[in-house]
Amino acid sequence: MTDLGLCAIAAAMAMMFGNFSSLGEAWICCHAIDGMVRNPEMAPKLRSTMMIAVALDESCGIYSLIVSILIIFVMGLA
């Protein structure tokens, strides 16, 4: 294997683990909606908390994208 091939595999693994954040977002939204159904008067508080949690979880996916781009362009050109 060449170094370029190993960089491609590393970038793919970074994106694969970063894509697990979509499962986390689905889990957060699922349980927030479940809480809103069970207790409708808490919906505004649950919604704002859900938005903060989804934003924090989405940052993990963005970080993995940045890492994979850095792996491709920095390590691939070395």
C-alpha cells in the first residue's frame, strides 16, 4: 500500500466515526419528542435543550470532516 492509500483509509475512517453523530442526533430528537408528548407543558424548555444538544452533537461531525480534509491535504501531499 502506498502512503496515499493509507491517507485515504484514515480519512474514510474519520468520516465513518464522524457520521455516528447522526445517530446521536436522532437519539436526542427522539427522546426530546418523547418527553414533549408525555409532558406538553415542558415542550419549550425541552425544545431549547434539544437544540443545544443537537448543535453540540453536530460539531462532532464537523470536526471529523475537518480532520479528514486535513488528513487528505496535509498527509497526502507529504
